[in-house]
Amino acid sequence: MLRVREDNIVTSTMQQRNGRYLDLANALGTSAKLWMNLQATWDLDRAIKRRQVA
């Protein structure tokens, strides 16, 4: 049951992020994919840095 709840939280968070990407793209005349890629790159760089420190 806990796993299902965690999956729902992750899905909800991703949907909220996707909405923000669409809002940014619309406001700035870019694509939502641009913002998704920027976020993914940022997240990956942070994960790499955390592993290098550990």
C-alpha cells in the first residue's frame, strides 16, 4: 500500500512540474521540452556531484 501512495505522490509532483514547464514555455515563447531538459540536466549534475563527494 505504501508503494502505491509513493507512486501517486511522484506522479502528482511530476504533473505539477509539467504544468510549470508549460506555463514557462507559454510565458517566454519557448518549448516545455527546453525547461524539462534544463531541469533534468540540473538534477543529474547534482546527483553526480553528490556521488563524487561521498
